[in-house]
Amino acid sequence: MKALALVVACVATGALLAGCSSASKPTNKDDSAFTYLLDRQSNWVENKVDALPPLPQDSNLLPFEVSGNTPLQFAVDRNSLTVGTDGVVRFTVVVASPSGARNVIYEGIRCDTYEWRQYASLNSDHDGWDTTVANNFTRIENGALNAYQAALYQDYLCANKMPMGNAASILENIRYKRTASSLIH
């Protein structure tokens, strides 16, 4: 009986292998052109920034922590933060030194590529925007002493290469200091 079962199993295996070999005929298709889904270049297009937000008022600033190693203070203007359909979170940031000097910059962080770009900064007369300082998207640097872009990206703006929510929810998280790591249960 065992011999008969062994013969039947061998015949079935042989038939299965014969079917597989006839189904996998060589093709002229070039497999080297295969691209993994995550490696494919997207057709991403940045939304056009037609208008800049008004200059920030002190009453609208939401402070956030960057590092205990810096004497600088950082804040986001609540009236400027937007989440674009292109995945870029745009905002005005105010960086203040202990002596009172301030940098005011309108910029954006692209969540899917871990990049930032500057659109404008406060002009020399302190009464409007200077767009001549605009630059292209650049990789965010983690190790810089005052890497506020990295802190914003990691703590409040982005998760899983996407914005962490709409502008209102991001602003609430900054206001109540609910960082991404504190939201993990």
C-alpha cells in the first residue's frame, strides 16, 4: 500500500513540475527595467505660493522647544500655518535671541522627503517680507545646534512622511506641547 502511495505522489509531482516548466517560457522582456514602487519618481508638483501671510503679532506666537543646548527661543505664528495639498506645511517661525534680536522667516517643510525651504524673511526695514532670500528645498539637518526644522518635523508637523493632520490639529499640539512621541500610547 505504501509503495502505491509513493508512486501516486511521484506521478503527481512530475505532472506538477511539467506544468510549471511549460508555463515559464523565457521572454524577451527586460527585467532590469523593474522599479520598486517606493523607488519610483513621483510627479510631485509644489503648490504655488501666491501670497505671503501678514507679519506675525506677538500675541499669535506659539513657542516650541528645540534643544536645551540653545539659548534661542522659537515660536510659530498660529495665523500663518497651513497644510497644502502638496504635503508641504507652511508657517512663519520667529527665532529670538536672549538679547532681543529676532529672525522672522516664512518657510515650508515637505513631509515626504524630510526637506525644508524658505520663501521669505523679514526685510531690513522690519515692515514687510523680503522674497529675495527664497531657496529651493534642502534636506533638514538634525545635528545643527538650532535645528528647529527637525524639531518641528519630528515633534509636530509630520508623521509617516505625511502631515500630522490639518492646521488646527497641528496648532493645538504645538499650543499644548503634545509632541509626536507623547501621542504614542
